[in-house]
Amino acid sequence: MSWEDAAAEAALDEAAAQYLGADGFIPNAIEAAHERLREYAREFDYRIESVIASFQGPEIIEQSDRHFRLRFGWDHEAAPYLEWGTSDHTIEGDPVLSFIWEDRHDPPGWVAEEYKREGGGYRVFLPEVEVAGVRETRFARHALNWLRREVAS
């Protein structure tokens, strides 16, 4: 191995450690994204841990003697909706939706009359529900922007 190749390999190893190490750029960028999600969850009273738990990666998907490419992301079905937001919409059951309408979300009187209590609310069965849209979090873009700022500084 030539000294140029050895130097390039050493530099690439150092870069991988800087990016992927326990306190590297990528783990910190991911934590920034997760904190953005947690802030959003606190603000809107959402449960977000299943989205955070769906994190995949980081993994090196391409590597040569001069560069490497990484991939990471969130594999939860709600992740794109949290990233980009949604407008008001209808969720249709297949054939029905079943969920606990929690007391903290002030179920209307008809819910208490028609359904049984379960946990901290009422187990409802509905053919569809109208839901307000969710504001975009930009949590993944937040991670990438965080990463860009740190690498550039």
C-alpha cells in the first residue's frame, strides 16, 4: 500500500469515527431530531416514542477508499406525516376503527352513553373519524440542518 493510500484510508477511518462515533455528528443529529419530536409531542400531547423507536441506521451503504455514504431514517408509518404535516382529513375504518377516547381529550357525552370505560377513557368503535391536520415537525430536516451546521463550523 502506498503512503497516499494509507493516508487516505486513515483519513477515511477518522472521518467515519467523527461521523459515527458515540459522540459523533450522526448520533447527535439523530438526537436533535428526536428532541424535536419530543417537543412536538409535549406541545400537542402526542405519544411519539414509537416513531423514535422505529429509527433505522445509521448504516454505511457505499464505501470506497476515498468516501462513504450513510443512510438513516425512521420506519414508522406516521413519520412522513409528522415530517411534512397533514391537512384536516377523514380516517376510515377497515371496517371500523377502535381506540380509547381518553378522558383527557374530553370525549363528548354521547361517547360515555354508548361505550364502556376502558383504561383512562372509553373504548369506541367508529366507522370513521374526522381529524384535524397535524403541523409539520420537520424533524428529519432538522437533523440534516443540524448536521450541516456542525460539519461546516
